Amino acid sequence: MPFMYVRWNVDPEIFNVSGLPIRYYGILFAMGLLSCGYVLSWIFKREELSKEKLSKLLVYGFVAIFLGARLAHCFFYEPSYYINHPLEIILPVHFLPEGGVEYTGFQGLASHGGTIGLIIAMILYSRRTHEPIVKTLDIVAIAAPLGACFIRLANLMNSEIVGVSTSVPWAFIFERVDNVPRHPTQLYEAIIYLLIFLLVFYLYFLKRIVINRGTYFGISISLIFTARFFIEFIKERQVDFEEGLILDMGQMLSIPLILVAVGFIIYGLRKRPVSTGI
């Protein structure tokens, strides 16, 4: 029934301060990081880990997530453009053909790259702090789906990464894209990631004595990217080269992460249960 469709025409820019736009994307990205930081601080306190180690983990993690997500988008989705415009990889501007620059923010962050960057950062963090790497990955994986939820809400506010056309009554018409009713895939992912966070947090809060190391990371990452893999089937292709492919870039990048996560679950099942904590 067409009258039940949600007509979505939110301006991505909330307000402008002296020519600097403040956008929903940036606000929600920051909220995601802060929410993850709060969850991690609670876990660190429960695990009796120092505030100094928490500070290091937050710095390593936040920097790695951004750099990994940005570089992955540039080189997996639009390599030819960014090879010719390398400064736009690290600067939130677009250089205009007629001269001058336009502030755009960082348009394009890939979650797969953020995940890989985070794993690398946690390896470096563990070496620096002498904390077991599997324990560190488990701790971060508890909070990670919550951050992913906020990112997809940010995509929704930007009217980007839209779904294919559909006639379901809850379809969104993204008026900044076209007048076609579409699956609100950003909302689907946000809800699923929130549910994954609640599940993994529940396992940690009530079942942590019988959960082996590596299992939290395995469950969290496998569920996130399995959900991502299947939702991609009802998303519009993001870049031209994906047309005609059986799987898009998001799905191809999800497969190795799912396999790695399943490996961690198997590792956890084969290990002796941890008597206390992670």
C-alpha cells in the first residue's frame, strides 16, 4: 500500500558554523565511538584492567578503525579516482576542477577495512601491554556491534547505501535518491547489529565463566558479516564495476572475515574453559 511508505528526505547537514557543516553522519559516528568507549570502560573495570591500558586501547582502536575504513573504501571501491586524487584520501575535501576546494567530510568508509584495521591495532596493543591477543579481541568484539549500529544509522541519515526497489509496506522512498520505494537496508543492519551486541553482551554478563577465549570475537564478527553478506543481496550496487558480478565487493570481503571468525569459535570450543573473566 503506497500510502504506508516512509518518505525520507532528511537533510544530512544539521547546521553550518562559519562554513563548516555539522552533519548527522559525524555526530552518529562520534556517538558510536563514545558508546563503545563506555562499554569498554565498564568491561575493563569488571576485568580489573588499568585505566592506562584502556586509554591505549581506545587510542589504538579509534585511529585504526578510521584509517582502515577510509583506506579500504578508497582502494577497494574507487581505486582509480583516489590514485589520481591522493590528497582526498586523507583530507575531508574535494578539489574542484575549476580550482578551489569544497568541504565534503570523509565520504566513504568501509566496515571491512575498519575491522581489519582494528585487528591489526589490537595486535600492536597486546604487544605493547603484554595482554593476550585473544583476550583483547574478545573484549573489543563485545562492543564492536554497537559501533556498527551507529554507523548504519549515519548511512540512513545520509540516504546512502540504499536497498533495491520493493513493495513491502515499510519501504522507504529516499527522495534525495529517487521516488522508488526501497528496502531500508541501513535500518535492517542497524537493528541486527544492535541485537548482536545485546546477545554478545548477555553472554559476557551472565555466561562469562563458561565461555572460552576467542568465542566472543568469533560469535560477534561471524554474525556481523554473515548478516552483511545476506543483506547485500537486497542492496543497490555501490560502484559500477560490481554490475554483473554474482557477489559484490562487500560480500567478497565478508567471506574471509566470516571464516576467520568461525576459526576463533572452533579455537574457543577446543580450549579449556576460563575459570574467571575473559
